[in-house]
Amino acid sequence: AQTVTQSQPEMSVQEAETVTLSCTYDTSESNYYLFWYKQPPSRQMILVIRQEAYKQQNATENRFSVNFQKAAKSFSLKISDSQLGDTAMYFCAFMKYGNAGNMLTFGGGTRLMVKP
Amino acid sequence: ETGVTQTPRHLVMGMTNKKSLKCEQHLGHNAMYWYKQSAKKPLELMFVYSLEERVENNSVPSRFSPECPNSSHLFLHLHTLQPEDSALYLCASSQELGRSYEQYFGPGTRLTVT
């Protein structure tokens, strides 16, 4: 079974600054996907960024980028130029490649507060 | 309506009641999920339906009963719940065997069991 750990329950950052959210996972699989999801207060959860484990290049989506360290089983999210709208719960998630139903295993989440 | 919708958004029920949660996806997906989100625990996957067949029942108590009549609709039937079942219940959908593997989530139903 896979486990996903987010060691920072809460974080805060000043607007326009950079913040990094940590995620580690444990698996014996070699092919898998990793995701960061964002859940704003009272709003729907949405996908922020996705990384395929077979790709060495770190994924980037505008101000969001990841640092994927496969050997260390680490998958951190960096948010550059933080904006007030980035205030949300952030969940790291793991999905084994090829499993029926695309099932996700989530971490406990990190609550990020962006301060003006 | 677009995306994934859930009704009702809020539900208060007694321990002896029977109620149902409804989820509908308008994305043409063929896999649907129920998750439980409690305040102090990670999101827990409850049920997965792929191509309208249940592929995962994650040791969920029998007082929760899912139903997937077609690829666009998913229900969660509730009966004789316990106070610890109070939580946010999220529905999600995805395209099985698709390339993106992204799950799209609904807004959730906030359930309170009294």
C-alpha cells in the first residue's frame, strides 16, 4: 500500500513571495503519477500540477513548479509570486500507474495562507 | 450545468434516517468516486466505479451503500449513520484509461449526523 505524508499542516507566506510545500511518499511501485490538488475555502478541489514518475524533468505550470526527487520519494510544490487567491488547502496525491479506476492516495494536506 | 455537481450541498440527518447523496458529472467521464473528508484525517476513498462497475470498496461500513445507474450519475445511500460519519462527502470523476488521469471534483455535501 502507498502512503503520502505532508509534514506541514499549516504555512503562511507574504504576497509576492515564494513558498515551498513538502510531500513525501512511500511505494514499491516504479511507475506512478503524483499530483498536487488545491482546495480553496468553500470551493471545489482542482488540480494544480501533475508529474509522471518516468519523466526526469520537473513539471511546471505558470507560477507552480515541482521538485521531484524519485530516489528520495519527495515531491515538493513551489509557488512563486504568491497571490491572495493561492490561499487554500493543498493536497499531495499518488496514483499507481495502470490500476483500474485511477485511484488516488492523498496526504493530510497543508493549509496555506497568503498574507497581504 | 458543467463539471461535477452534487446535491444536496448541506444535509442534517438523525441517526435513524435514510437519505441519499447525488452526484452528476457532465464531462463524459467513465469513472466516478466517493471520498470522505473529515477535519482531522486525510481524504478517504470510499468507493470507485469504473465503466459502471464497482472496482473498489475501501472497507466502508454497510450503512453506506453506493449506486451507479449509468456513467453520469452516482448515489450514496445513507442509513442508520453515526455521529462520526459527519463529514464533507466529495464526488469526483475521471476518464478511465485516459491520458490525463485528472480527477474532477464536485463541491461536496456537508453532512451532519445528530
